[in-house]
Amino acid sequence: MEMTLEVVPVPVSDVDRAKEFYAEKVGFHVDIDGEVAPGLRIVQLTPPGSGCSIALAEGLEIPTGTPRPGTYHGLQLCVPDIHRAYEELTARGLEVSEPVTFVEGQDGATFMYFSDPDGNGWAVQEYRRRATEPLHQVLSDQAAKRRD
């Protein structure tokens, strides 16, 4: 059975503030913003080009344990050009670290970091290969080969 990771709940203390941050400063698209059940508001946002979204919620308790705002670290975005992403994000007013390269010449070895207003930590990884091989295309090609 194949599975896809499509939504990651991100714990925040103020859904409206987080929605504005992710939409305006990070550039995510707002897919859903509404009450999906009595007393349960969901805001789902997707990074441009991504097959995975984040969900912000008011009134949601997760049976396996509801995470506290600011406790998620290691969420990661991938971009084909980190310097272009840095310029775009800082132009939106996002406080993001300068790009750091850990291994010269190796694709995937350059990162920058930011936190949302609650302190949830994000990494942005440069993966230049994605400019010519978008992940959705790579996965579609792999699935087609498995069917053949």
C-alpha cells in the first residue's frame, strides 16, 4: 500500500497571526479557512509547488497527544535556488538566517532557518536538482515504472 504525507498539523497559539505569517511572510497559499465542525476551525496552507500542506487549528485535540505551540522543529522546505529564496523571503519581511553551506559543491548541503511567531522551527534546504526534476514529477515517473 502506498501512502502520501499530505498535511502536517503545526501547533500555534493564535491561528489568525500564524495564518498571516505563513501566507504573507512565507508565501504559502491559503487552501482552507473555516469551521469544519462545531468549534473546530482549520486553516490549511500549502507552499507553492508542494504536495504537502500545513494545518493550523483552533479547538482540535489529537487523541495521541496535542502538541504545544512552538514545539515543532525540523520542518523543512526545499528550494532550487536558496539565494533567490532568501531575497524573496526577506523582501516579505521574514527574519531568516543567511544561507550556510555545510559541504561545498554538494547539492542539498546549503540551508537557512526561520521560526514562526510561536517558535516552531523551519529549515530551508537548497536542492538545485528540483529546478529540473520537480519532486512530483520524480514520484510520478517512479510510480509509472512500478506499474510497467
